[in-house]
Amino acid sequence: MAERLKFENEETVELGTVEGDVEIKRCRYLVPQQGSEIVITGTLYVQGELEIDGSLRARNLEAKTRDRIIVNGDLIIEESAVVKKGTLEVTGSASARVIEADGSLRVEKDLTCDSGKGGGSIRVGRNAKARRLNGGGSIRIAGDAEVLRLDAGGSIKVEGRIDCDELDVGGSGKCTVGRIGKVNIGGSFKAEGAVEVEEIDVGGSARVGPGSKVDSVDVGGSFKGSGDLTFGSIDVGGSVGIDGDATGHTIDVGGKIRVDGSLHLSDDIEVGGTIEVGADLTCERKIKVGGRIEVGGKIKTFRIIVGGRLDAKETYAEDGFRIGKKAEVSGFVHSKEILIRERARTDTLYGDDIRIEERARVKSVYGRTIYIERDAIVTGDVLYTESLESERGVEFRQEPRKVDQLPPPDEVKGK
């Protein structure tokens, strides 16, 4: 027959193995009769602060205190461990199906559960494994975290490897390496090492470490990759900085993007302000930039539209090249259709159909058909195979020539 032992207002209660339930009210210490473990087959009910001087194994733990329940050892609960109003501290490891504390939950070693909750905070000294951990304020895991969902109102920090389907934080999130399905953070996110993330949705700033792979980035402020980065789409309201090479699908940035190495895109890139790429820029569809584009190597794309200055060793746009009014282009340009807006300044142009608007100034022009508006200046060669039309006031520093065939691009781009 199951027992139900009751203890009240005692300094120290000694227990060994109890077949049944135990009720403890306003007692200070609970200690093992022998060895280092107390075993209760039923539920341990606690009212008031209690320090357990050893490990506890029970079916359930139900406590109510405005202070702390302390377990100086391991806590092994089959079903649920719940501390109402107070804090649960375990100096060893803790395991339960459900473990909750309205105050804070602190486990110095490993935590294993289906669901863990700390009304104030959760602290785990080593590894955590759970379906869900919820911290009203913050969560900090010093080791690895294998948790389907981590969410906290303030901050989350995982110092070891993370394996998580969803990271949901009101303030900031920080990890080192691992895998995350979705990052949903109101403030900032930082991964110091390589992470694989399906989706980053951050209101402020986000940063990932070298070798990271991110399918989708949606950030209101700034995004940074501290090394090489592989991505699907990047949509950032402010700025993007990548310290190494970057390979991805599409980029949409309101302000500035900087890539120290090379940048390769399989779709479009649209930037409101500036693009800076240290090596080559390859975009299989369209490049559109409202301000300036600076590339240390070559640009290769399907179509490019630049509002301000373009600076590259060479630009090849298969379908079309367009530069804005008063813009400047440095480097050889080769495209099927080229449009140079009024009062722009360019280097050598090589294409099929070329139009140069009024008061623009270009170096050499090589094309099938060329149309030059009034008061433009061409300082170098003008070679065409079909037609050349020029309005009044156009200045040719060298006499235009009609030829049967244009010289290959490699022969003229260095002139």
C-alpha cells in the first residue's frame, strides 16, 4: 500500500526510499538516510524553501515557494517538476518530461526534458536537450543545445553547438556553430562560427561566421558575414558586409553592400545606394544600383543599370547596359545594347546598338549602329558596321570609320 508521509516545521527531514507520496511544509533540509539519493515513487509536495542535500528521484515534484528549491545533486523526475513562484536550482543534471519554475530555472550540468520553462531565466551549465525551452527573460546554455524551439523575451545565448528548428527572441540571440531552421529576433542575432540557417528574420542586425549557409535573410538594419557565405536571398533595409567570397541567388539592399572577395548571383541584385566588390562580380540576370558600383575585378551580367558611378576593370552585359545622367564609367564596357544618358562620362564602349545622349563624353565607340545626340564628345576611335547618326554639335576628335567587321573586343579594350 502506498504511503503518504507528512513533515512540517522541521529543520531536517531524512528519507531513503518511499513507496508513495511525501509532503513537506516549511522544512529547511531534506537529506538521504544513507548514500546520496532519495527515491520517491509518487509525488514530492513542498511548501516553502527547501534544500535537498543529495540527488532526488521521483515521479513528480510540486513545490510552492517565494524563495528557492535547491537540489545538491541530480534531479530525476518521471513526469513533471514544477516550482510555483520560486526558483529551482540543481547542482547536477536535471531530467523530466516537464520542468518549470516561475522564478528562474538553473541547472549546473545537463538538462533533458520535453518542455522547460523559467519565468525569469534559464541557465544550463552544460548541454540541453528538449523539445522546447522558454525563458521569460533570458536563456543561456554553456554547452550544446539540441532543442526544437528556443524562445525568450530578452536574450538567448548558446555557447556550444546548436541544433534548433526555431529560435525566437524579443531582444538578442547569440550562438557559435550549428543548425537553425528559423531565426526570428526583434533586435540582433550573431553566430560566431559557421551556421546553417533556413531563414533569418531580424528587426535590427544579424551576423554569421565564416563558411555559413543561409537560405533567406530578411533584416531591417544590417547584415554581415564574417567570411565566405553561401545564401539564397538577402533582403536588407540598411547595409550588407561580407568579408570573403559570396555565392547566392538574389540580393535586395536599401543602402550599401560590400563583398571583400568575389560575388556570384544566379538571379538579380538591386541596391539603392552602393555596391563594392573586391574581386569579380557575376550576376546571371540584372544588376540595378541607384548610386555607385565599384568592382576590383570584372563585371559579368545579363543586364546592368547604374544611376551613379561605375568603376570596374571591365563590364560585360550580355543584353543591355544603361548608365544614368551625369554618371561616370571607368573601364571597358561590352554589351548588346548600350545607353549613355546625358552629361555622363565613360570609357570605351563596344556593342551592337549604342546610343549616347547629349553632352555626354566618351572615349572610343565600336558598334553596329551608333546614335550620338547633340554636343557630345568622343575622344577616341569611332568604328561602326552599319550606321552612324550624330546631331549638331557632336565633336569627334578622330574621324569615324565604317568597317566591314569590328575588331575583337580583346584588341580594343586596352586602348
